[in-house]
Amino acid sequence: MILLLALLSVLSGELGLCLEEDGGFTFDGDIRQFAMTSNTLYIATEERLYQLSHDLTLINSLTQRGILKIGNQQDDVQFYRVSDTAEWNATFSINVLLPFTKNDSLISCGVTDDDCGHCEVLDLKNISNLLYREQIQVGPLKSSSRSVSFLVDVKKKTQTDTYILTAIQQNKEQYENDKCGINQQTANLQDTDNKQGGGIFSLTDGASGTPGIKSKGDVEFVDGFQIKSTIYLFSNVLSAQTNRVRLIWLEGEKSKTDTLKSLRGATLSVSDSESSRLVASSVIPGEQPVLWSGVFSVDGGDTDTELMVFDISPDYSRNTDRDPDFYTSVPSEVTPKILKPKAVIVRQSYMTSVLAVRQNAWMVFYIWTEDGLLIKLSVDRNYHAACPTVLYRTSDDRKVFLKLHLDPVDHKHVYVPFRNQMKRVPVSNCSMYTNVQECWSAQDPYCGWCGSKSSCTFEDDCTDSDWLSIPDESQHKMISHKVEKDTNGQISLKIHTHLTVGQKVSSDFTCQFSAISGHLCIGNNPPRFPQCTCYLSDHTLPPDGLHVTVKFRFGKILLLEQVKLTNCSDIHGPPTSILCQQCIKAGCGWSRNSCSWANQGETDESVCQKLESGKNFSVSVMLFFYCSSDTLSTSGRAFNGRRRKLF
């Protein structure tokens, strides 16, 4: 066993140079942008645009090389893509890549060799088909991992319009390029078609002019998304003295102007350090409250990083357009709302990317570290973490794209984008667990024991059969027991199974108690999943304990559990944490610094930790997990010296 420390609390040309690998795809250049729909991936490299199926099979590829031609007006310069063998004098470098599924189009914007902005609208299903082109700036002119762009819906009286929201990194030392006549602000909304008044890619909002959000000082944006009508923007506001992690809420209603003026802000408080910085971000799927996870650098560098969970539900009680860092007209010297983390999930060096998903009642975090590990960490609703699993490792220390994504078709693979590669990594290897106990002990919400196959599988690989999986909350044992004694001296053994099963299986749940001594239980006590009870025929227990065998049936699945019953009052001694743990593991309860029957004391092992520390634990206090070395391997193979780097 290895002791791990855990915390509670992302015009067709020739195909070009590319390579399909087992579980991956290698491109002919570095990845600049990565976007996806429900079944297709779009990847922009330095000189090509790729269209791949969800399993990373190549569908199409375009060269980004072309020529610049002057249009009807002298300042109207257009980019025209050419074949791979033709002469070229310009490259279209993509900085914004947005699938517009409602319009069956792919919006790609960036910069050409004349340092001017350029946009194309392509057929979403076949990127070889060019639908529209224009010389215009959308998003940053320089390649920036600290600018974000995404589509937002703004609900109006009679319709809902979709706009491009761009939040552009601000740096007082950056080069100002005004030769193309574009002057974008920090955050902007631009049209997506010609029916919205100003024309496609227009910044204007009718008589209201050109709205936008400005900022004070240097700003880098990390993430942005929309949930229902609320738009969320995450940024780092940087200065020589302090850094602040900021969250901006916008309401997508009425118009561009109203949406941008609806800004409200909050500051995310992550540590006492004034150099904290948000590194990566992922919203946690689910209903209210809106939960979100972020990787933070608590010291401003790359070494000391933490994964935290926040409730980022919007606060509509505060005044709009009054924020110390962001404004549409004039800045305001106000104190923003402070948000504190609900839980610190992990403290781990060099975390650079995170993806949060839900699997049944569990939150699952996929974490990439700078030293080349993809780690999966399952966390229950009480923020109790299971043991981490390493899903993938590189042979070198390669950084990945800031965003990790889940395969939208099978939900069983994570896309990991490297410098010039895309890997499709399985979220679990359930088949490596060979029996029910191993399958359950993995504490993997994706895996369960399939009765008809007698193997550990994904749930959808076990159709029309019994499928046993872990419960909604983290447990250390699949089957636990409690020994109780009532006022009449009646001793009862209560067995609890910590499993999730289907309706059919729960109705077929049976228990059978037996002991070498012969007759054990009195009365007829039919089991009710997940519990069964035996009232002992004898009111006393032997001095050396009573060995009981319990047979369980879950449909076609049979389990066997051996239990030793001990007189709880015989477990005595100085009130130490060790004695407390011995008491609770025996199925007894801890009360008033001594061991008693389970119905007379605390039966959760956390009471023993309180006993040792002398105080209650909170979400930010460290607990210890004992994890099998198998959890630190891929397909059961251990990593040379990497284990010490985990938590």
C-alpha cells in the first residue's frame, strides 16, 4: 500500500503530413486552436485546418497558405487559399475557431501576413466549402492563449440572436496595430450573420453605437462560457504589486449594449498570497448551484498549484456596470463581491489543465500536469476523493493545450491535445479488475460488475443484466456491519451493502447468515436493500468472538462476507485514536471516550480523527487515503519514479 495525501473539503488541398496512430493523430504543425461539435473535431495548426471524426479519423484538411488580392477598394485586401503545389505569399493564422451548429457553419478568424484581420465562414460538415470571407478583425491579432472567444445567445423580445463574444488579452506593452482601422475593446460582441442589423462580424448595435467592455491595466483571460442566459468570464488582472482572479457575469438579454452593460463582478479568493493566478478552468455540469473548478497558482509561478471548487452562481443583487477593473463607460472604485472556495480538491505541483465531468452522482476531474501525467480523480458530493488514477503519461515533459475535452459521442475518452498531436485516452480500463471486490475497490464511477459477463465493465456494456457499482458517496468497504444491543439485551447484527444496483437487482436482494455454532438468527427478517438484519438467538457473545458468514445474492451475482462479532464492552483501554478505530472496525460505536454498542455511539471513523487532533475537521483539512499501488499505474504497469509526484 502506498500512502497518498488527498484533500477534501479542454478549398481542399492535399492532405499534408499527418499520421493516424493508435488512439491519436499527429498533425503537420503545432496546434493553435481546437473546437468540437457533437461528433466532429476541428483543429487549426500553423498551416492547416483539419476536420476529424470523434475517433480521430481524418475527414478533411485544408492548407492555410494563399495569396492576398486587392478587392474593389484599395483597402479591401482578401485572402484566397491556393493548393499545396501553387505559389503563395501569405498564411492565414487562425486565432478564433467557432463551430456555429445552428447555422451549419464554422467561423474561423485570425490574421494574414499583412497583419490585418481576416475571417472565413466554412461549411460545418465539409470545410472545403467556403461560404464567406472578409477582411476584418475578430479576436486578437496575435496568437494568444490568454484571450477567449465563444458564441453567446442574447434573448430579445421576438427572437434569440447569436453573437461572437471575444475577450482579448490586454498588455500595456503590446504593439498597437491600427493600420487596418480596427480598434477592438477588451470584451466585444460581433454579429454572426447579415440579418442582425450591422452585417456579419459587425461590432455596432444600431443607434447605440459600438458597445464594448474596457479594462484597467493588464488582463489575461482564461475561460468563458454561457449557462442559460448568464455569461461567465474568468480573468487574471495583473499589476506589479498584486494579482487578482476575477469573474464577470453578464446577462444575455435585450441587445448587445444591454448585455455588456449588465456586467457584475466578483473576486475569487484563493490564498493569502497577492500573486495568485488562475491557470485553467472547467465548469462542473449540473443544475443549481453553478459549480466550477479552477487550477490556481497560489504563488504566481507554475510549481505550487491547487485545484479548487467554487459556487459561481450569479449575484443579481449588486449594481451593474460598477467594477474596479472592468467598465463600459467609466471605472468605479467599488469593492467587488468576494467568493471563497467550497473545497480544495487537490494540492499538486505543476497542474496545467483540468476537465470536470459528472458520472452519476460523482464529479470526475481529469488533470494534466506539466511533467506529463494525465490523472483522474473521482470526488463524491461531499468532496471526499477516491484514490487518483494515472490514465496516461508521456515519455517527456510536454505541455498540453489549456483545454481537455470529453469525447461527445461515447463519453469514454478524453481528448488530450499536445503540441502537434491529439490523443484520445480511455477514461477507464474496467476490464483490468478481475473480480467483484477489485472492481468495487477501484472506486471508479465508470466501472461496475456485470452479472451476465462476470466481468468489470462500463454500464452501457452490460445491457439487460445485473450491474453492481459504487454508491453515491465514498466508502472504504463494500460491506460494513454494526453490532447493536437494545434495552432488553437483544443483540442484532446489521449488514449494510455499499453498492448501487438497478431496480430489478434490488428486488432480488437476499441475505443468508450462518455460523459454525449452528442456529444463529431468530424471527423472520426479510432483507431490504441495501440492508439485512440478524437478531441473534443468544443474548451473549463468546469471549473470543463469534465468526459469522453472510451470503448475498444480487440477481445472478453472489457475494460472501466473513464477519467476526465482538462484545463491544470488551474493547477497552486508554481513549486513543487507535482504540477508537479498533472499536468502529468491530462494528461498535464510540461514545464518551470508550467503546459501546453501535446504537449507543458514533460509528463514523472521522470521530477518531477528531479524537487525535482535538478539533473538528473542515473542507480544507488534509485527510489520508491508503491507495493500492495499482491506482498509480496505467493498465497495471507502474511508472518509474513518478509515484512520488502524486499528491
